[in-house]
Amino acid sequence: NIQDTITLHNGVKIPQLGFGVFKVEEGSQTVESVKKALEVGYRSIDTAAIYKNEEGVGKAIKESGIAREELFITSKVWNSDQGYESTLQAYEESLKRLGLDYLDLYLIHWPVKGKYNETWKALEKLYKEGRVRSIGVSNFHVHHLEDLFANSEIKPVIDQVELHPRLAQPELREFCAKHEIKVEAWGPLGQGHLIDEPTLNHIAEKHGKTTAQVLIRWHLQHGIVVIPKSITPSRIEENAQVFDFELSLDEMNKIDALNRNERYGADPDNFNF
Ligand code: NAD
């Protein structure tokens, strides 16, 4: 069901389906969307300092009345805060905005050249001191992970990357599996671009489900952690109704065949923010 978890290499459990809040406006839009998500059963929320909505996420958590230990809250250190001391400080600021005293997962948002290894040392310190339950990275290619391994003590539990049927990331998934790193998909709906894809539409129709539900199901069946976003209450609920059907092996293969290495977001080897 919606609260099913995947166990990370440090033993911490993350719900396989979570709720993302990129581009959700701070204030009532964030508070209402996150409260709706928690109401329909999501327990994992993915935010970031740069989304500028951590306060709203925190408010929704408080108003939901759900016990802190039942939730899995992720945030990320933004690029301009990378470096050792500035990351330690950024973590405190995120906690303060969220009104929390720990996060379940803290991620390096992007692999800023010449900085991410120092940033990682700060995450290792927070982890060793018990200030955060797990630490990971986002938008890391295989070569970034290899460089991180060569310069660190602790392996990330997760790499959160753009991943959907048109950008299936087979090499990264294989590498992460070998190193016990879970893959988490951002943009699982192709940020909306995949909703009209004919193969997906056809499979959805056969199951009496929507294309968004088929997309989320494809991620789940591949063992990928997935965090679709919506601000529309009916869609927040729709995206959670994915535990009452199963894609066949043939359908999974057909969806796998859509891969064409197409990104809707930036390439981690070439971003300028
Ligand atoms: P997404 O693939 O989840 O697509 C969201 C968009 O799809 C919505 O804005 C809406 O237009 C559409 N949509 C949602 N549900 C739908 C439905 N049921 N039917 C039809 N259309 C629907 O894209 P995303 O928000 O970019 O990614 C999900 C989450 O991943 C984000 O909210 C954020 O938490 C995270 N993220 C992380 C990074 C990173 O760099 N680490 C980057 C982007 C996003």
C-alpha cells in the first residue's frame, strides 16, 4: 500500500511513494497540498531549500497531527550553500523553517564542481552526530559517485535523479544496485510531458487507470523510489491509487522500450545554477 517502504543500506526505511513539492508556492498552496497528501496517506515529503516552501511543509506537518516518527521528510542543500561550514548552517536553517529537529534524509541537490566533496563531509558530520537519519545525493552521474567514493567515508543511501520511461538511466541504476544505493526518481511524470504518450495511454486504458498511475506503477515495479508532484487535490489522490493493479512483464517491457535518453531538466554535467 501507500505506506510500503524500501530499506536503505543503513537500515532506515523510506516510503517507496512520496510527494514532491517543487514549484508549489509557499504559503497556503504548499500547506493545502501537503495536508491533502498526508490525508490520503502519503508519509514522505520531498522539499528543498531552493523550493522556498519549507515553512509551508512544516506548517502542514504540524496541522496534520501525524506523529513525527511516522513521517519521512527530505530536504536538500542548495548549490550556493555548498562547502563545509555553509552546509552545516544551511541544514540548521532548513530545520528551523520546517519546525523540525531532524530530517529523515538530507541531499546534496546538485554536484557543484569542486565543492560537493566538502559538502559531503558536512553531511557525514551531521549523520555521525545523529542530527539526520540518512544522507544522500541528487543529480549525481556515475562519475560523480565514483569521485565521492574516493573522497569520503560514508556512502550515500540514495541518488535522486530525473528518471522516467524516456530517461530510464539503465547504467546509473545498475551501478547504484551494485553499491547498495537506492535510486529515487524526480520528474517521474516527465514533468507532465509523458501524460499524452500513446503507448502509456493504451496500457492505462486496458487497466482502467490513468497514464500518471501507469507511470508511477512502472517506477514502483522497478524498485525505484518515486515522488510525483501535483497541487490538484484529485490528482494528489489519483497518484496514490497505484496499489490495486499490476503491469505485466510485457507491459513493463513495452514501457522500458520508450527510453531515448531524453531529459526535461538540466544535465548534471552541464548546469549553470
Ligand atoms: P513530475 O514528473 O512529478 O510532474 C509534475 C507535473 O505533472 C504537475 O505539475 C502536473 O502538471 C502534472 N501531473 C501531476 N499529476 C498528474 C496527473 N495525475 N495527471 C496529469 N498530470 C499530472 O515533476 P516534478 O514535480 O518536477 O518532480 C517530482 C518531484 O521531484 C518534485 O516535486 C520535487 O520534489 C522533485 N524534484 C527534484 C529535483 C532535483 O533536482 N533533485 C528536480 C525536480 C524535481
